[in-house]
Amino acid sequence: MARLDAWLWAVRLYKTRSEATAGVRGGHVRVNDKLAKAAQLVVTGDVIRVRREGEERLVEVLDPTLAKRVGAPVAQRAYLDKTPPKPPPVPGMGGKVAVRDRGAGRPTKKERRDMDAFRGVR
């Protein structure tokens, strides 16, 4: 069995062990829907929920013995990914979300100078 922070780093859910420790201490990691501690031991069957960079991963522990970082294929065999699929994108929302017609926004610096000159300000 391994510590939670070491296991998260070993299976490549975090890039560094200190990042994993900070994530656990910051409340971004839950084990069996309970807040976890970095030194908590990982047991087979634990369900770990990790929130990182706006995304949430849900994994079930299959091999709790990993304490050293391993290659990606070995790491993927150490857990079962139960993360629900993302919803499909809304049609027509691709690319830029807020597009404004030319001239419909705030005036440019040149346009402001022209307006000031027209009004006789400065």
C-alpha cells in the first residue's frame, strides 16, 4: 500500500508529488466521497475523485502498491477510469463565442480623437 499523494503521482494524475500533496491538502481530492489526507493509505477498491484545472477525474484503485512513478501503460493498469463522458458541444457554439460586428463596440482611439475634435474638446 502507498500514501495517497505518492500514488496519485505514481499513476500520473499529477505531474509532481508536491503538486499531488498540495491538491490533497487543498481539498481537491476525495477518497470514497470523503476529504482525504496526503498520508492516507490507498486500498484496492477505493474510489478517488480528483479535481484539476476545471476537470474532474473519477478513478477506482486496482493496484495500491505503486509508490514510485511508472510508465503510462503500467499506470493505466493501476486504476479503472470511471470518469463520466463530457457532454457533446452545443452546435453553433464553436470558435469564438462573442463576436461583434465591426463598429458595434467601443470606439477606437482614433475615433475618440475625431469625436473630440468635432465637439471642440481640446
